[in-house]
Amino acid sequence: MLYWTRTLIVGFFCRCPKCSKGSVFESFFVARKVCPNCGITFQPYFGDSAGVMGLGYLVFLPPGVLLAFLAGYYLKWSPVAVFFTFAVSSTVLLLAFYRNMKSTWIAITYLMTGLRRYL
């Protein structure tokens, strides 16, 4: 259990889940193909981005819906203002934490498959 927790935390901070030293990203939105330190392939499967989107929705959708509901109910905002606030805040949060969600997803994939090709 401690190994899984450590791997997920290392992944959240955009480090290689295997060696904890290599950086996952080469620029803000571009992930490296392989770790510069240990050489593990970060995305061995086509379509890994769907998991990142799912993880982002799982993390940011429930609090966003709750805040939109509370803002509409207690602040008496119009439905258009609530929707606009929800859309803008969700987009900003997803963009701000994209790197963390992407590298966390890479860590989850590492824990499940070892990031080996063609299982």
C-alpha cells in the first residue's frame, strides 16, 4: 500500500513513477515519450489521453457542480451566470492541473501494467 501511495504522489508531482527522478514533461503540455533517467516508455498504449480526461472529470466535476449549485442557491445568481462561472472555473482548473492529472494517470498505468508494451 505504501508503494502505491508513493508512486501516485511521485506521479502527481510530474516525476517518473519508476525512478522518481526523470521529469514527465518537456514543456507545459507536451509529455516526454521516455524517461530521460531510466528510459521507461511513458505512453506505451494508443489512447492514453482518455484516462487523463476521465481522471480530470472525476476530480473536478463534483466540486464544480456543488459550487455552482451553492452559488445559484445562496447568492441568487441567474442560471446563465451560474453556468458561465461553472464553465470558466472548470476550464481554468483543468488547464492548471493538466500536468498533474496526466502524470498521475501515467503513474496509475505504471502501477497497473508496469508500462510494458503489448501485454
